[in-house]
Amino acid sequence: MEERATLFFVDDDPRAADLFLRFCRDQPYAVQVFRDPVEALDAFVEHGADLIVTDLSMPAMSGIDLLRMVRDHDEDVPVIVITGYSTVDNAIEALRLGATDFIKKPYDVEELLLQIARVLEGVRLKRENRLLKRQLRDERLRYGMVGRAEAMHAVYRIIDKVADIRCNVILEGESGTGKELVARAIHNQGQDADKPFIVIDCGALTDTLLESELFGHEKGAFTGATHAKQGLLEAASGGTVFLDEICNISDAMQVKLLRVVQEQQVTRVGAIRPVAIDVRFIVATNRNLEAMVAEGRFRHDLYHRLNVVKIVLPPLRERREDIPLLINTFIEEFAARYKRQVMGFDQPSLERLCDYAWPGNVRELRNLIERHIALADSPELHLAAGVLEGPALGTAPNTAIDADQPDLATLERRYIEKTLDRLHGNREQTAAALGINKSTLWRKLQQYGQGDEAG
């Protein structure tokens, strides 16, 4: 049961106090009446109150003095002052000192109760807003990400479960969804957070360079190897290696990596004896590895070694409720970095930002906010004409590369339908396995013409 708000009513006129008490009988308030403002102040200092209603003209202590002393003790408690027509200037002074509102005599008690309800509702919303900001700050400090959507909370729950057990993890999701942030969160939440976290971009290195970087080499192992070098897998021992875009490595490198993952040993290029390591592998891809395995383009044995836990990151278009939170977070970040006095976007621009499909996901949104703040010449930001317009608006991105390769949407559909079939049509289990909420799964199945089927 919700606790009733405590109201202090301070007026030296007993008739006013009795009338107020009578009208409050059916209200959800715990009302305390004081004819002496000094007693009211003592009770407030000792017990506090959710709202104070006080007359301004009282003999023992004026309402102005009471307000001033209340504010010395508590800057936030709302105070409504009651004033006669001859003391309107005092009411203005009270507002200057921090009164929340005032009402003129003679007043209608029902009107005063409506005013009290409005003020308390405003206080409730402010508290909820502060709580939400604190929760967002705590989540960002903990996970390094901003997101209140259920799909993101599902990701947080998996992070919490796997952080301390050092199992291998596959992160799947479109580019820009924050896969590296999730990998860092898993590492940072674990008991080995003080150990190395090493990032390797598999798509940026040739096989030869990647092998040398991962495994290290002995002096003279190849031309230019003038000294022995420890590989990144050795350097990461005890910690985590994050292999980004693992779908880009060759079949030969997959074989070598499989041996390392299985045996937790590495052999430097040019060496004979292996070196024992203790590494947790987190790998990321913007493609569906299971589909690549089915098509023979990724080794099934390596896939199953890595796929102890899979986390599928939702695209931004599937967690639109997070867009305003992300916008505010990036505005604060870049306004501080570039020393800009920026308040935010105008309403039409904000609506366009929230309606856009964001094919580049959070990364694209972050870059857009940074660009607008860097070029800002007023406190209010405006999207220029032509920005966020085109085929991506309100649609899922088409990521087709070649005519003989399925695009990401097609791969996603195959994966969803295969998972649904594997789980015998159970949609709840399918949504959990995919790391999405049930409403997202239902919407996608509708798009595939399966929305009305039981599941």
C-alpha cells in the first residue's frame, strides 16, 4: 500500500484549520495542523513533511520567516503560501525565497486541494526522473551502455550470469550495436577485471599478420623478425581476448584458432614448444555464424567451441524507447567535450531522430550528435534539411553485398525460422534463445507471414 503524503497546514486562524481538515477527510493525505509556526518548524525539522501550506500573516512568526527557515533545512520540500490581497508583494517575496506557489484569500478549499495535488504530482515526477537518471548512471557505470528497453535488460542479465564463469561468448549484431561494449562489460564485471582485455580486429589484418599478432614469433622466424615477440594471446593470459569480426578469418586461421581454443596453448611462429595460456574468448560478428556454418563458410567445430553462450544485440530500430536517452547522453558528453552551451534538439528534429531507422545503429546516432554539437551556433540544435531522409527512413537496412550473397535481413529470417523450428514452434523459448523480446519476435513473424499461427 502506497504511503500517504504528509501535509503541514500552518494558520493561526482555527476556523481555517478546521475547514481544511474537514475537506481533507477523504483525501489520501496525513494532515497535521499548526496554529503556531514555531511548533510547525520544530515538527518539520524533527519529522519532515511532503508539503507545507502556510499563511503569510501570523503573529508569532511570519510565513516569510517560516519559509526562510524551512529552506535553510530543506531546499526541495514544496511550500504553498496563503496571502491576502494587501500582502501580494509578500507573496512575490515568498516566491523569490523558494515558495512553490501561492493562493489568495479568500480561497476555495477545493481549489487549494487541486493545487496541492498538482504540486505533489510534480514532486513525484521529479523524483521519478531523478531516480531514472540515477539508474541510468548506475547502469552506464556498470555496463558502459545506455539502454532501458527490455531487449537491453536481457543483455544485462546475460552479462551478469556469464561474467564470473569465464566461458566463451559469441556476440552477434549489426554494425554499431555496441558489441565491443558488451565484451568489455563481461570482462569488467568478472572477477578477473584487473587482468588484460585485448581487442583484435580480425578484418583489418592479413593471415600472416594476424598469426604473428595472435601467436607471437621467435627471432629469425621470418624475414624481419629480428627479435622474439610475445603474441597477444600470451599477453592476455588470465584475461579476455575480444576477436572482432571473426567471420572474416580464413579457413586456415580457423584451424589454428580452434587448436588454441581447445587446448589453451599457443605456439609462437618459428617455435617448437607450446606455451600454456588461460584466456576467455569473446568473439563478435555482424553476420549470422550459424548460417555461415550451414553454408560451409565457417568451421562447425570452431563455432561450437566458441558458442558456449550467444548474445544477440538488438538493432536500435528495435529499441526506439532508448533513442531519447541516448540522445541526451551524447549531448551531455559532447557539449562538455567541446564546451558548447547546448540544451537539445527542437521538437520537430527530435521527432525525426526518434522515427529514423538508424541503419548504422548507436554508432551512427552518436556520430550525428557529435557533428551537430561540434558545429552548433545556438543552444537549440536543428537537423538540416535532407538529413535522415532517404531509403533508410522508417525501414530496416538492406545490407546486401553481392547478388549471390543473402543480405542481413534474409540471414536474420533464416536464423529466426530455424531457431523456431528447432524449438518446435515455442515462441517464448525462441525469443529467449534469440535474445529478443516476444513482441519483437511476433512482429518479425508477422512480416514473414506467420503472425497468426499459434505458438
